[in-house]
Amino acid sequence: MFNKLRLLFLLPAVGALFMAACQNQAYTAGPDTPPRAVIRDGVAITLRDQKLTVIRNGQKVKDYDISSSKFGIGGKTGSHYTPTGIHAVTKKVGDGQPKGMVFKGCRPTGEVVPVDAAGRDPIVTRVIQIAGLEQFNKNSHSRRIYIHGTPEERKIGRPASYGCIRMRSNDVLDLYPRVYRGMPVVIERCSQDMYLKTEQKTDVKRITIPENVVAGLPKDDIRFRASKKKARKRGLAARRGKAKATRKGRAVASKSKKKSKSRKKVATRSKKRRR
């Protein structure tokens, strides 16, 4: 009986370990193939070893452990996959906010969550929005694929997210001032070692983002744009309603004036008749 109870308690842990092994195998299965192209200045995210590397003049400046999607790799709309390919930073959110600040809809809520808080998995500390620049990842911005902090720091280093690139709060705070709007962000299936080896080759294609493409990048998160549109509609409806109410009020006032005038006329006529 005791052995059966112990088995029941161990089953969830064994299942979690099995799932983690399957997720890691999905990222590491097959040969470590080189990237299609490299960046001279920007951010390279390598999914095989769950690393984010800041590159300047073709050299590694800083790297961090990350956590990508536990569901796998891809860009399907409505999925929780982490996309690959060339992206660019569109907006940074969180200036001046404390470590652990919870963001909802890319807005600070005022709540601060500690590291590895039980049962909590919000976006925290800082948010770096990105947009896809290729045909197969152009929906990354509308899918709200971010680079952001997470309180679940115990899971960093293995796939555990719902599509975004998660980082430790201290790491995302360190990365935040290093990136800027229009900065290239490339997400590749390979390892960091393979990426950096390819970076040193002279015959490999290098990624540059033209100024006109940077100028055309979205400036707000899609939810911000939707909320602004709704607010404009509400404001317009309120103004129309106010104008309608004013017109009705004027019409009622004019009617009441006419009625009072007609009553006065009737009163004067009745007085004259009495005389």
C-alpha cells in the first residue's frame, strides 16, 4: 500500500522530467547546422542551447541564458511556438520600473512579484518588443512575441515559455540598455558555438536592416493600438452623445418657450374678454 502511494506521488515528477526531456530533444535533435545569415551588430538567439548573445562588430560582447517555447519552433498564428528568422526591436517598455514589476498588455500593473513566486508566471521587469521581417515570421509582432523577464527563473536554460524569449530579471535589466529600436534580432535553431563560428567566416551573408524598414516598424504593441482605437471610438461616441443631448435639450427648451408664450397669449385673451 505504501509503495503504491509513493508511486502516485512520484508519477507527476516523472511526467515532468519526461516532458522536459522531450522538449530538449526537440531542440537538439539532428545536426547542428549553421545559420542562414549572421549579424555584425545586434542580438543572436540560438535555440539549440537556449542562449541570447549580444554581438558588436562581429564579436560576442555578452551572453545570457534564456527560455524559449516549450511547444516548439514555428510561426503559425494562434500557436505558442517560438519563431525563427530575422526580427528587429520595435519598442522597449519598463523604464524606471522596479525589478519584478508585473506587466499586463505591456503596461505596469503596480504589482511586484518575487523570483520563483509559487503559482505565478507573468511578464515582469522589462519588455522588449520585436517584429518579424521575413515572410514566414511577419506575424511575430501581432503574436506578441517579446523578450521579457520571468519570475520562473528556475526554468531558464530549457524550453518553458509560451512562445516568447524569457530571461532572468537581472539579465533583462542588463540587456535593456544595450538594445535600441531597429536593432536586428535573429533567432536561429543552431547553437551559440556554431553561430559564432559562422560569424567569423568572410563568405557568409550578413544581415543589415535598411533605414526605410526601420522607419516602417510598428511603434506600439498591437494591443496598445487596439485600445487607442477603442478609446477614440468611445470619445467620439461620447461627443456625439453629448451633442445629441445638447440638441435635444435645446429642442425641449424651445418647445417649452413656445408653450409658455402660447399660454401667455391665452391668458391675455381671456383677460380682454372678461373686460
